[in-house]
Amino acid sequence: MAKRLKWKEYDYSVQSGPGNSWIYRPVLKIVVSTKSSERVHVLAMIDSGTDSTVLDASVAESLNIDPRACQKVRLGGIGTAEGFLSTISLSVPDMDIEMNIPIVFAHHLPMEGLLGQRHFFQRLKIRFEKDINKFYLAAI
């Protein structure tokens, strides 16, 4: 018998877009932390076009992560960017989900974070319903 999933409903967030337009995006409040740091709240977009979870380098600074002590990585996609890799704890507080995963930190992201396919999509089932500006998450 298949496991019955318990879905949590979220509204898309309205953000300013190009040309004074409004764009609806699947943005989720997450909490990130290291063993020796404070918890930092981040608004991150669920992005099926991003391979890994990527957070702005300012979040690493808030967590007291030294980029010089981390592995350097190159991000592809539209253009390229350099970043650094560190394993941290990422939680979705209102779903009581916590995971220790490698996170790429990079400068000048278009938002605080992007939740990508590897790790985040592997641990959660995600359903987008753009026509009603809702998205749903369920723990796998």
C-alpha cells in the first residue's frame, strides 16, 4: 500500500518584475544554521531549473561561514558565477522538516535563495498550481 502524503498548501508570493510588472513566485520561508551559529531565516524560491540549493553569500556571512575554508564551485545556467560550498542545516519550520545538505553560496543572486532539484526536490514532493497561484509540499 502506498504511503499517503500529507500536503501543505502555500500561496505564491507577489514580487516586482521587469517593467513595473508583478510576478507570482513559489517562495518559501526556510531556516538555515550551522552547529556553531544562530539560525537565519531566508526567503527562497523553489526552482526546478536550479540543480542545487543556492543561497546568497550574505547568508553565509550571517552564519559565520568563512568562504576561504570552503570548496570553490562554478555555477552554470544563464551565464556563470563562482561560489563556495558548505554543508549546513536547512529546515522548513512549518512542516517540521530538517535536512543537512551541501549548499552553494554565491554573490549577487536575484533573491536570497533558490531551492534546487538535488537534495530539496529529492526530499519533498512538490506540486505547482500556477493557475491558482498555489504550491504544495509533502515530505517523502
